[in-house]
Amino acid sequence: MRHIYEAAHTIEANLLKGLLETEGIEVFVNGEYLQGGIGDLPVSGIITLSVEEDDADAALKAIEAYEAGEYELKSS
């Protein structure tokens, strides 16, 4: 597994997880349940997304397109 993205919060992490899953990419959200420890844990870098090494490039391209406002959902 390769870490590909550091999310600001669990909502963003799960939004991107869903986006990547529509692309057929299996995603794992790391640290999702650690957000409640803020104050005892560092504020950044807690919630990350990981994908299989073979899917990393496609996942990064989809996230970049989303952040640029250019992502289009695939038709089913």
C-alpha cells in the first residue's frame, strides 16, 4: 500500500475514497478514528489515503482532477 493523500478531515477522506472507488480503485483510510485525539496528537497528517502501488498513479490523477474542478464521474 502507498500513502497518496493527506486529508484535512474524515469527511474529505471519505469523499475522496468514494470518488476513487468509482474509478475501480480500492482505497484504505488511515487514522480515520484518531481525529478525536486532537490535542493529544499532532493536528496534521493524521488522516491519509492509501492505495495499492499499481493504482497510485491513477488515484493521484483523479485527485488532481477533482482538486482542479475538472473531475467528471464515469457513466455507469
